[in-house]
Amino acid sequence: MVTRNPLELPASGRILALDVGSVRVGVAISDSARKVAMGRGNWPREYRQLAAEVGKTRQNDGVCAAILGYPLNMDGSEGPMAQAVRDLAAQLEKDLALPVLLWDERLTSQAVEAAWFEQREGRTKKGNKKDSVGKMDAGAAVLILQGVLGALRG
């Protein structure tokens, strides 16, 4: 059953975090001690490819659970994208027998974008949003996962 309570996750094992967008999915994974979230780039959003990548990462990296960023509206209500993420979480859990947690991700993408462009200030090559989208997707997944890891530490 998809949950919103991090305490319902398995007690040990690495955790995979996904920041689900309409085209691609940002990816992060925890270390085995569950102290650090590390970005892993992004994967295609198409379900078969995504499920294959999650399954492969589960097997290769000892992943015991997945976290999906849950894009609630600012008032806490669920819009179409939040419903799509909830449906995706249920499908991944069913197909891969992997516990899935939905984690409120309001403003994570904006925080990563602001940090990205702040970091680029003063450099000779500032880049643009198009060049950085994949990195920002993974950055948002890192923020989501760090939030969960912090909650697990209490």
C-alpha cells in the first residue's frame, strides 16, 4: 500500500527517490547508512522504461523502497499531476513489489532552480535553463530524499 508515512518504510536498505515530471524523472539514491542523498541523473517518464530502471536499480544497488515526490497544490489539494504521481506509485508498487512513499515536494523544483542560477552568477558561462533541466530534476529528487532521510532520523 502506497504510504505517506516514512516510518512505514523498511528499516534498512537504500532508498530511491524520483521527482516525476511529464517528460523525465529526476533520480536520487541514498547511501546504505541513509545519511546522504546522491543525484543519479534522470530517466525517461515512459512507464515501461521507468519501471525497468527502478527494477534494475533495486537489484543492483540494494534499494528497499522508493520515494516519489508528491506535487500537491499550494493549498494542499491534489491536482492532476499529483493524481498521476499517486497512480504511478501504485503501479510501481504493484508491478515491482516495492514499498512506495509519497512525499510532499511543493517548491523543491523552484528551490533547485534558484540555487542553480545563484551558483552560476558571476561565472563567465551562465548557461540557461534548457541546459540545466536534467540536473535540476536530479537535484529536486535529492531534496525530496534528504527530506525523508531527515524525517527518518527524527
